[in-house]
Amino acid sequence: MEKSEIIVNDFPRSPVSESFRLFRTNLLYLFENNESKVICLTSSNAGEGKSWVTANLAISCAQYGKKVLIIDADLRKGRQHRIFKKSNRTGLSDLLKNLRGALTEEDGQKIEEELTVKIQDTDVPNVYLLSSGPVPFNPSELLGTANIEFLLNLLRKEFDLIIIDTPPASIITDALIFANKVDYMFLVASSRKTKKELLLNTKKAIESVGGKIPGIILNQISTERRKEYSKSYQKYVIEK
Ligand SMILES: Nc1ncnc2c1ncn2[C@@H]1O[C@H](COP(=O)(O)OP(=O)(O)O)[C@@H](O)[C@H]1O
Ligand SMILES: [Mg+2]
């Protein structure tokens, strides 16, 4: 059996869950007194933990009573459905086809109907998933030409928090598509793997298209000092 990745659900008393609670507190503080509710996680490279952090952050916020939607926008290698053991027969990729150009209220109703089919609940109360869907022929073009704002505006009405999981920003431009459509972008960096220069370039690229980055999530902190490690498995740096 595959190892569970939803640590915050399975081991709520673990140090990992504790650091997600801290991140949650900071995030909700950032959201206070305004309408912000959509964030997007990306990183410079693959394997730095975007999908893992997305899933666990979503669970942590759901445990606090928030109704949370995860959108898996990694149309090539989406794996949120695997993390939550759900189907990926349909999802974001086949929704995007109907999200082109200027859309009317009537279109909105149709899309809302589609969303009720495509958004799945998970075994974790309050966590919902719009999985990536079948891998399309032209992922970047599909995302780039879709009316993402329209979709997000429909979803904002329904959820307290929306977290978008993306491919790495420095390799594929998909993450940049979301930068100016969400309230905040978070960069996930691995303290083992991420090169500082690449991280800074990614940050600049996001900011150059109008993305707001309130902080960087430092993941996969070194295991060298075992004791330290268990205390600070994750660290969230939110600079306002
Ligand atoms: N802090 C962490 N502790 C344990 N495993 C982690 C952690 N962060 C990521 N992983 C694991 O590392 C692998 C890559 O993470 P993933 O979230 O898929 O990266 P990305 O989405 O950025 O490509 C996965 O197997 C995930 O479970
Ligand atoms: Mg991923």
C-alpha cells in the first residue's frame, strides 16, 4: 500500500501538523478583514513539495472549520487525486474547454452544474477536490486561453479557501497564468534542493506579472540534526 501523505489528517499531533497549524494561523491573519481566499502554490522545480504542502495545508484549514477547495492545475502530472485516493476521470482539464472568451450568466449556470459533478468530496471533512482531469493534448494553451477569473469568481462564492496546486514556475509557464488572478502566490522551496538564484528568478517572474508573494514556504528541512529536525520539519516564513 502506498504511504499516506496526508500527515495532518493521519497524525494530527505530529510536529508536521503543528507547523501546518502555524502556517494556517499566519495565512488566516493575512486574510483578515478582506475578501482574499484564493492562493496558489508553486516552486522553481519539481519535487520541492507543492502538492504535499497543498494537501496538508488544505486539511489544516479544514480542521479549523474552513470549507476548502483544492484545484489541481498541474495538468501534466497532477496527483492530488492520488493523494486523496479519488478518481481523475474528469476534472479541470475538461472544464477548461468550456471556459473560453467572454462568458454570460447563462454560461455561468452551465459551468456551475458541471462543477457540481467535477468537484469531489474527499474522506477529509471540508476538503473538496477539483482534480487535474485527463492529460490534455495542449496543457499550457488550454490554461492560457481559459477564462480563469470567471471560474474563480464562481468558486469564491462557494468556498472559504481555494488552494491551487501548479507545476514548477521556472520550467513551465502555467503557474504564471495564475499569478495575477489569485490573491496570493506562495513559493515552496526545499532547503535541500532549491537553488537560491533560481528561487529569486521565479519570485521576480511572478512579481513581474503582478503576483503578490507574501512569503516563502521552506520545506524539507535537512535531516542532519535529527533532534532539530523533529522540531522543525517544516518552516513557514511569511513576510508581510
Ligand atoms: N516535508 C515533507 N516531508 C515528507 N515528504 C515530503 C515532504 N515534502 C514533499 N514530500 C514528498 O516528496 C515528494 C515530492 O513532493 P511533491 O509534493 O509531489 O512535489 P511537487 O508537487 O513540488 O513536485 C512526494 O513523494 C512527497 O510526498
Ligand atoms: Mg506537484
